[in-house]
Amino acid sequence: MTGLGVETVQHLAAAAGDPITSAGDGRLGFAVLAGIAVIVLLITRLKTHAFLALTVGSLALGSLAGAPPAKTIASFTAGLGSTVAGVGVLIALGAILGRLLADSGGADEIVDTILARAKGRAMPWAMVVIASVIGLPLFFEVGIVLLIPVVLLVAKRGNYSLMRIGVPALAGLSVMHGLIPPHPGPLVAIDALDANLGVTLALGVLVAIPTVIIAGPLFSRYAARWVDIPAPAHMIPQRPQVDERHRPRFGATVFTVLLPVVLMLVKALVDIVVDDPANGVQKVTDVVGSPLIALLAAVLVGMFTLGRAAGFTRERLSATVEKSLAPIAGILLIVGAGGGFKQTLIDVGVGRMILDLSQDWAVPTLLLAWLIAVAIRLATGSATVATISAAGLVAPLAADLPTAQTALLVLAIGAGSLFFSHVNDAGFWLVKEYFGMSVGQTLKTWSMMETIISVTGLGFVMLLSLIL
């Protein structure tokens, strides 16, 4: 589920039209299944590190699809590089902010306040509300790295099941990513189908609220039974050795955490309201509201509101930053390799193969859009690529639809793009590593949650289509 800018997404969509192999649909389908099977086998049976498994699986996919080795390597390398470039820096900045939050006592302040006000059954609901609000303007990966310290500390300190707390947070982030503009996928679909942004946003909220409730707090009850694991010790921010009197205040801590959220939300609102790249205000917000600058600003502010407030010296601040980066090296490699595998899938022509085959499906428009997005999501692992590809295919069908139905078509595509995240999705590996789960456990929880979001979202879209 990698967060990409609109221009980058459109470039990927265009590039997907030039596959690096001339293999037929049958051979491509076999290559995809074999490539995924190699990855799963290496990880589950041979206990190979996920980075190596994804690399080998990508090479196997290209080879079996008949692509020249040099082009396969180039595709994998380009995907790895673009993923690390787009997500890696954000993960690093988020890790620094998370370490500052933990070492200064700021995370303890948030957790203690939440535990004091939301206890027992209310905790999963509190987490889904927090995640949904934070996830509105954030890319999925940014939201994860900001919420992870809070999720892990709440689970440990309150003696809650990790899945009972983590699944609602992930559901809130994922629903916002797939259904609600200003995320890039929905925005591109709105543009491709010439849908009304305001109507799509309003209907998206109507669909998102019951969907996130079902996939978050309600499903987390079962996820906690299926996968009962403690929060990974190496990821849990330890209670810092700081004077309680010097612990950052709740207001300052929340301000620091929400600063990148606010900056990105302001950018999104200005983009929607002003919609003029030449406007001076929009030029400024485009810079300060970009994920990189917004997170960097939060880190710099956090050094004062969190670090200095806790009495950290310059040396202590430097040591905190250094300690934050070491644990994420493996995550960056795995997420990057997942991006490489995804790009290899796209470049061999899997997305176009599915689009070609789907043209003969005789089903209702909303369901057809959802099925196309599901198929592309399963094949490529990218929710954003699935959204833009499906939107491009069904765009002619939206020409004569009323405003509300066109907006629902956008939401049907967005719901389909979230279906069953698995080993070819960088988000799958991000969740797996952060929560310390095995591949099987991640499939039972994260992948199942994504599927529930997708199917439930479609259900409410179809229901609205009968009313509007």
C-alpha cells in the first residue's frame, strides 16, 4: 500500500502500457502464481529472510514471464529504489519522532491520558477514532510510524491484546487511504471519472464510518483470538529514565504528533479550494504540507517540545536520533524489496493482462469496477495502481451516470483496491515487521482485515446505489 503522489501514480499508469515481455496471458498468469509461490515457500518453509525471498521471487517472476534478465533486474531495482526513496525517508523521520516521543516520556503521557479516560471495551474504539483522524491526510506508511509507539505502549501498559488495539488503528488508516480524498488513489479516480469531489467525499464518509467499525473494533475481537501475541519487545518504547516533573505535557506532545497531520491537511484543503498551482498560498502549502517537510518539521519541533522539555542535552538528542535508525534497517530493505516485486509485476504486463481479460465480464457497473480493482490489487499489490487502472477501464461507463452514481463508482473502485493485501504489497511487510508477526499471522489479521474493508465497503456502496 505505498503512498504515491498523483503525478507519480499517473506516470506509473502510463508506463504500465509497455511491458518488458511479449508473453501471452497464460504464461503471465503462471509466472505470477509461481513468483508468489517462490516467495511464500522461501519464507515459510526455508525460513529465508523476506528481503532475499522477495528478490529471488522477483527474478523468478521475470524469468518465467520471458522477460530479459537485464530488464527484470532494472524493473526490480527501479521499484526498490522508488519505494525506499518515497517511503524510506518517511519511515526514518517517523522513527526519529517515535523515539523522541518515547525517550522523552511524551508517549507515556499520551498513553497514561488515554488509559485514564478510555478503559476496557472503549479502548479499541478510541484507537480507531484516533487512527481515522490522523489517517485522513496521511499516507498509510506515515500514519503507521506515527501510531506504532502509542499502539504498542497502550497494548503493553494496559495489558490489552496487541491485535485488539492494533487492528482498529490499522483499519482507520486503511479506510482513509482507500476511500477518502485527498489520498492520491481516490483523487486520480475522481479525475478519471469526472466525479464531483464534494459528493464523493460526503458519500465516502458515509461508507467509511460503518466499514471501519466492522473491520476495526468488531473484527479485532476475532483477530485477537486467532493471533494472540505480545507486542514485540524490540519495538516497544521502554519507559524512559526521566523525572516525571520534566515529562512533556499532554498538550505539547499532542501538538508535536499532530503537526505533520495539520500541515498535510492544510495542503489538501488549499489544493481543493484554491486549485491554482500559480497561487502563492498554494505554492507555500505544497512545500510545507508535503510528507517529507511536514515530518521533518515535526522532528525539529519535537527536539524542543519533547527532548528539551525532558531536559535532554544536545548529546542526548543526537544519541536518541542514532538509536532510532538502527532498528528500521531491516524494515526498509523488506519494504523496498516489496516495492521491487510490485514494479516487476507491473512491468511484465500483469495489470494490462487483467484489464484486457476483464473487458468481457458481463456484470453490473459497480461490481465490475470492484472486481477489476480486486484483480489488479491481487496481482500487483498496489492499492493506488489498482485504483487508477480500474478507473481508466470503467471511465467510459461513467459518462452517462448521474453525479451520485459516479461518486459511488469511485468508491467501489477504492474498496476493491484494498482487497486481501498479501506478499506483493509493501504494506503487508510493514505491518508484519512492526507487529512482529509471521507471514501466516499477518494473513489471518491484516490481510483478513483488508478483505473485510473491501467487501463491506462494496456492500454499503451497493446499498447507497439503491437509495440514490
